[in-house]
Amino acid sequence: MNEPWRLTMYQFLVSFTVQPEHRDDFVRAAGRTARASLANEPGSHRFEVIADEQNADVFYLNEVYEDVDAFHAHAGGPYFAAFFAEAGAYAQGPTWLMRGNLVTDEVSAPADLRP
């Protein structure tokens, strides 16, 4: 049976707990990774750095890729490696909070994602 919906963009949300004296470093490293990934990785569609509203030491990365293969290409690339080489010294994580594919249908999907 053909479902009236389909799975599209691969998305996830992860959290990091950052040592207080390195919050600015984390934001800079994550922002640099976001800009480089979006500019140079064709399957990268969104990369947001989000500060927790209650705990100043917690940050989230909300990322969207064309599909899981595009994420794996990102994870195997130089920007991902550089981020973890730096942030791994002062941040705990990632803690996976959500991962999966966007569900779209003909009514709610943008025109370029409709079946």
C-alpha cells in the first residue's frame, strides 16, 4: 500500500554541557562548523546553535541534512573532526535528544518535497 506521506530530511538535536569558562569557545567552534558545513556540504540544510534557557552551560545543535547519507558525509568530513578536536577538550556530549526523518504529505510539504 502506498502511504499518503513520506520520510524526507534527516534531522537531529543533540546537547552539550560546556565548562563555564569555555562557553564562548564552544559557540565560536560550533558557529564556525555550521558556516563551513552549510557552505561546503551540499547535503547540509540547517545547522543551528541554541543556548538553553535555564542552564547557561548547556547548548544544543539542531541539524538538518538531505538524508542520513548526507549526515554521514558530514560526520566523516573535516569540519566535524575539527569541531570535536576542539570542543572535546571542554564540552561533554553529544547527548542525542532526537533523531529521525521529517514526515511530509501532499498538504503540508513544501512544493519541492511533495511526492
